[in-house]
Amino acid sequence: MKPVIDLDREYGLVLEGGGAKGAYQIGAWKALREAGVKIKGISGTSVGALNGALICMGDLEMAEEIWENITYSTIMDVDDNLMRQFFQLKLKAKEFLELGLKHIRDGGIDVTPLKKLIEEAVDPEAIMTSPIDLYVQTFHVDSLQELHVDMKEIGPENIRDMLLASAYMFPVFKTEKLLGSRFIDGGLADNVPMDALLDKGYEDIIVIRIYGVGFTKPVKVPENVNLFTVEPRVDLGSIMDFEAEKSRRNMVIGYFDTMRMLYGLEGRIYYIDQSHDEEFYLHKLASMKEGTGTLRSFMDRVLPKVAMELKLGADWDYKELYLSMLEASARLVRVPKYKIYTVEELQIAVKENGFTMEPGEKLPQFAQMILNS
């Protein structure tokens, strides 16, 4: 596969805030690193700031280990079993009320474990000497102003505190004064902090979206700026759901979504490496005609009905129709999603899975057409 972005250029990376969804960003970093993308600077909010620090340090293995083994009590002073029951909707109303009232009385959830994690995982000297610049977004409560903090200008002794300041999720987490002031989560002012990189003159920027809770500031992107976006097409879960299994899943999703951006992969559901033209797909569809009347009737009547069933727009073309039929069929016969397929490989996988289905499982017409083509 050939990347669709220029690997000779240096890129700025924007990491959105979003709590537990942040595992997605580490998967994205893995794909960028494997492709050889050069990262010049990072701007991050909240979990994006914390992940940005790990990226600056260059330790992918440690970042993966943190997210693969994360628990609720890694971040907050809470009982893992109670939190798990809460997110599985198994916590009784009385227990939920008592838990909520306790944290309200305490002024929020204690994040001493997060502070300990930052102390153990973040090496300030490695950030200071990194070839990658790091800008952290936070909100200064005393002056009611958002801050874009250049981490190499504040000194190594203040880096850990500033990362914690960016991650003080308001109003959930209990806060304390840091560097003599009060700060809260930078997502209150700008959860997708692109401004810091634009102000520094970056012309090539990759934005990793995770759709966390916060305010996304409208940004006017100059015409000379090349903007690339990686974003999930599935729900990454709650920003507070620090469950290791979900984090592992989200890292995988982040990896493949970034591969889609890097290599221009096709597919709404799957990841398809294809370079065929429209005529190729016309022939693929025409070959499905058998037993459906004349070719003209098939093309003019049957295919438009299939397009309607798949909810394609009125301007669908043969490529969109065929790939939509192929993907929908793959999902129905439970072809594994997180793998890069060619068109031919995905069709083979559909056939292999389809012919092993139980006799009582009936597939729609379009799937039968894929299986029999």
C-alpha cells in the first residue's frame, strides 16, 4: 500500500480530550509511527495532553501497557467493582445515590491515582529533550482564561502538574491548587486545540477525534494548511468507562481508522484497499445477473432496488453499490472487521463464512448475489 500523505513533510498532531476514549489515540499513534509519519509538534487537551506527553517521550510500548491494563482505580480513588456495576447498569439505585452523594460531599472524585500515574509514567526530562514540541490546553480558573502552555517553556519541574491541570475533568474530579493557581480541564474552553499549532505556523496537521465531552471552538483553517482527520465511526463508550477490555478495543479501532486515512482505504464498515475503476465494478455487478431476467432489467430494476435497500443516496455509482453490498454481506456472515482486505479477499471471506452458516439463517437477496457471483 502507498500512503496518500507526504511522508517527507513534518506534521502537527491535535489530540482531543475525552477521558477513557483516549486509548483510541494510542492506536492512532501506532499506525502513524509504523507508516513513518514525522511528528513535529502536538497540541492536546486533557487525556490528549497526557497521551501527547507519552508520544513526545517516544515510548509506545509503555503507552500501550498503560491502556491495556487500565482500570477505574488507575485514574480515580474508586471501587472497581462498583464502577463496573454502574456502567453495566447493575448498580442498585440506593448504592448509586450513596456513591454520588459521597463524591459531592468530598468536592468531586479524588484523582490521586491519576497523579501517581503521571509521576510514574511521565519523564519531564525526556519531554524537554524530545524533538517533538508539546502544547497543553487548560483553563485558568482565577483569570477565567484558556491557556495554551508550551511545555518546554515552563521547566521540567512543572510539567507533571500542568498535565494534571489539563485533565481536571470539571465538575467530576476534585481539584487542588497547582503552581499556586486553580485549573480545570482544557475541554471547557477548547476540546480540539488546533489553535496552538496554527498560531505556530503549522501547515500540515493531523487531528485525532474521539468526540469527548467539551466545547469545540470554531477554527478558520488557512488555505495553505493541509488538514487530515482521523475519527471513529463507532461508539467508543463513555469518557469515564476505564475498562481495560474496552481500551484494548479502542486502540485497535484507532489503529485501523488511522490506516484508513493514511492509505486512503475504502469502506464504511470494513477497511478495503482497492484501486479498481468504475468499469471493474460494472462487470462485477453484471456478472450477478444469472436467473434475474435480462441484463437491462437487472441493471435498471434490480440494482436500484438493492441500492434503496442499502439506503444509498440517489447519486450512487457502481463502485459504491458493489462495495456496499460486499460490506453488508460481510457483516451479516460475521467476517472479522479489523483487518485490511482487498476487494477479492473480502469477497472470498464472505463466501467462506456464508457457506458455513446454519441452514435456518436466511440471507437477503444482495448477500446471495455476492455469495453466488
